[in-house]
Amino acid sequence: HNEEAVLAANVQRLVQQLSELPGSRVLLVENGSRDGSWPLCQQLAQQAAAAGTGVPVLAFREPAAGIGHAYHRGLQEALASHCAEPQRYAVLTAADLPFGFTDLQGVLAAHGQAQGPPQLWIGSKAHAQSVVAVDTERRLATRAYGLARRLILGMRTAESQGTVFVPLAVARAIVPQVRARGFFYSTEFIYFVERAQIPIVEIPVALEASRRASTVRPLKHGAVMAAQLLELRSRSYRP
């Protein structure tokens, strides 16, 4: 959403990184941009196809603004393309790649040691080893939201807004339950993963310096997400 200024460079970085992981694809889901993000997404997909990098770049468009719209569409496309590959992972992240590749590197390092059923991984700013420099207002808002999630929904996961690495087998069961389409999407997704008793592992990350102002407004979005927490609790309450 409105990422024209950084999109081309970040897609190039991403394709280069994923070239070491055969079978990877990049799905760009533009949602309600007012700049040239959508034409650029199409151009980047065409350039990747012509270059034959081995990492396809696919472009999709959702008319409504909201990162949840992009996440939901991306998961639907991944599920449709890889229905016979339940062990494949989909990765949900913002186009500005806020953690660089520290989230991916952490998951790859930990994945080889994992045992048991498929689990969900989160690049988590709340992890004790994460390197995160944000202003006081943002830090307090994040802590308040985490406390609200625990008190209202009983969520155990410390971070619900980071990069999400989800097995398609898990996504297939969870996606139909999620109604949110804004910032709350990943919170609701992780909530239902917890309720399904699917293991969740949080990975430390390093937050890169942002080249643009955050679109998150703690008071405005905090009030909306608090209402969504209460709505989700009433909708999913089990006596």
C-alpha cells in the first residue's frame, strides 16, 4: 500500500535472498494505493519473468486499503497454487521488509532443529533478543496492546504484528475463520492458531530504520483494535 518509493529495491533484495531457497515465489498484493504501486507491481512481475531469475514474482490487486486484505488474498493465492503441498510455508510481511531478513534467517536456523507437527513462526519484536529502537509512544502502545490481548482474549503469544511464517496446512484451517481485514488480521489469525493448539515459536528480529513515517496511529488504531478484541471475544466465547 503506497510503497512505490521502496518496492522495486525491496523486491530485488527479496528475489536475491530467495534464490537460495528453490521453489520460492514472491506474491505482491497491492491494496488501495494512491501512488503508482500497482503499475510497478505489474512491471516487476514482467521483469522477473523476462529475467528468468528462478523466483517468480506475481502481482495481485485488492481494491480496499488494509494490510489484512493483502494478507488474506496472498494466503488464498498460495493455497490455490499449492494445495498438494501442505508442508510449504507462506510468509506474511509488509512490503518495506521491516526486519530485513533477520526474521527469515532466524526461522531457517531454528527450523532444522524443530520436531513434531508443523508449527507457526513469528518474527517477534517482543522477543528478549530482538533489537528494536522505536519512540516511547510506540513502545507504550505496543505493550498496552499486548496486555489487552492477554486480558481480553487470554493470548499467550507476545507479538501478533510481526512477520508470520505459516504452514499451508495450518493456513487452510485458519483462513476461513478470520474476518478482520485491517491491522487486526494477524492478531485474529494467531488467536485462532492458539485455540487450535498449534505450536507457535517467536524468533528474535532486528528492526531496520524506516525510510518513511509509520502509518500506524497508536490512539486511532488502538481504539479500533480494542473494539475488535472485544468483538472477537464475544464471537468466539465458549462457556
